[in-house]
Amino acid sequence: MSDGTREAATPDDAGEAKTPERIRAEIEHTREQLGETVEALAEKTDVKAQARERIETVKEAVAEATPESVGAGVQQISATMRTRPLPFAAAGAFAAGIFVGWLLGRR
């Protein structure tokens, strides 16, 4: 009875008896594959390591942000504010309302 999970027979399986050396080699190969699989699963479930990698990526991106690129970003925002002031004014009014509400709530 075959449940379909066994791999296709190889020429070695088709009537030749396996030698102990061949069996040992297959066992060692299977152990190596299992070890690699376990390492890959452990790496995927290691949340702290993933967070550290993400932090390092962000640090590198911040380090690469030059003053010129920051200046260009500021210039782009200021140009957008001049051409479309309404969204920025609305956002500023909203932030001011939140600040006033927070101040009144402290009393």
C-alpha cells in the first residue's frame, strides 16, 4: 500500500542491495538537510534577530541620508505648500486644535 509520499525509485532501489556505506552516506545527507531546515525555521521564528536586522537597515538608510537630500526634501515640501496651501493649513489647524484641547484638559 503506497500513500504517495515515497519518492520515485532510483536505480539503486530497483533490486540492488544497498551497502552499509551507501546507507550511512544517505543518513548523513538526510541529517545535513534536516539541520539546514531546522536552521532556516529557527531563523524565521527569531523575532529579535529580525528586529535587529531591520534596525540595522534603517540605521544604514539614515546614515546615507545626506544633508543635500534632506535639503532637497525640505525644498520640495515648501514648494508643495506654496502651490497647495489648503491641505497644510487644514493639518495645522487640526494640530492646533488638538494642542488646545490637550491644554484645556490638563486644567
